[in-house]
Amino acid sequence: MKSLVSRFLKNESGATAIEYGLIAALIAVVIIFAVTSVGTELTTTFNTIQSKLAAANNP
């Protein structure tokens, strides 16, 4: 019984899985932030192009 408890306490595979999960979550947050930022910039760029094209078509 003592060896079973000792072996259970030395097993770190669960901790490793949790660490990998936390790293994956952090990477996901960074990707979401980057995509949101780029999306906002693209929206601004396309709105600017649209307004300039509309102004060019209305002399």
C-alpha cells in the first residue's frame, strides 16, 4: 500500500497535461487578440476605401 501511494505521488503526467493545457489556452488567447486586432484594422481600411470610392463617384 505504501508503494502505491508513493508511486501515485511521484506520477507527474497529470501535472504535465495541465501545463500543456494552460500553454494551449494562453496561445489561444493571443491568437484571438491578434485576429480581433487585425479584423478591426481591416474594417477601418475597407471603410476608408469605401468612402473614398463613393466620394470619387459623386463629382
